[in-house]
Amino acid sequence: MKKTKETLINEARQEAEDYYRRGDYYCSEAVLTTINEMLGEEVPSEMVKLASGFPVGIGKSKCLCGAISGGVMALGLKYGRTEPGAPMPKSFPMNAALHNYIKDKYGSTCCRVLIKEFDEFNSNERAEHCIQITGEVAAWVMEQFIEDGVVE
């Protein structure tokens, strides 16, 4: 039985959130792993290593939100290039759209700004906020892939 658009989007959100909530992966790793798995492993699962430096705003520098970084890498699974100079007409617009979506929804793409309301970084409240953003990014990427016909 073919899954509905809503089911696939919700599965992406839930899986990414669960990876983070269980402590298996942080934001960027959770998004990239989830999307890669849902695409039938476009690349070997070891690619998660590429996402491991992005959590907490790139190596805990609290700059660009790691979930967004994971989303950018996930979009690259379908819109990136493998040949020098090859065209990639969807890559920049799709990545900019992800950036703008999160900025519009949460007011920023900077980890430091996104978590500034939490007094304690290690609090459950901060973790749940980041888990929510992680799920939101995974769901957004999956929705774009569905709408673009990349995933059916």
C-alpha cells in the first residue's frame, strides 16, 4: 500500500525527532540519516560522519542551526552534483527556501538565537525545542521531495 504524502512527512519528522530524543544522533545527523534512509540509502549510512561536525551550530559554536545544515546535506542527496561543473538548477533555490522557511517560522537560523530563551543548555526544554526544529527540517525536506516527484 502506497503511503500518503502526510504519512511520509510525519514519518520523516518522527524519525528525525526520535534519533535526536534517544541520543542516537544530534540535529544535523538525525536529519541527514532520516532522509537518506527514507530515500532507500542514496549513500552509505557511514555518510553520517559528514554531518557530525554541524550540531549545536557547527561544532558547538552556536552559529548556523545544525538541523538546517543537515537539511542542506539531505537536499544535496537529490539536488547536488557529482561531476565538476554539472548544472544544479534546484540546489540553490531549494536550500535558500529551507533557510527562509526556518527563519520565517522560528525568527532566525542561528543556533544561538534559536536557543537564547533557555537559561540552561542542558535543560529538557531546550532539547525538546531543538528536537522540534530537527523534525521540522526533516519534514520540510521530505515534503519538498514529494512535491518535486523525487519521492512518491
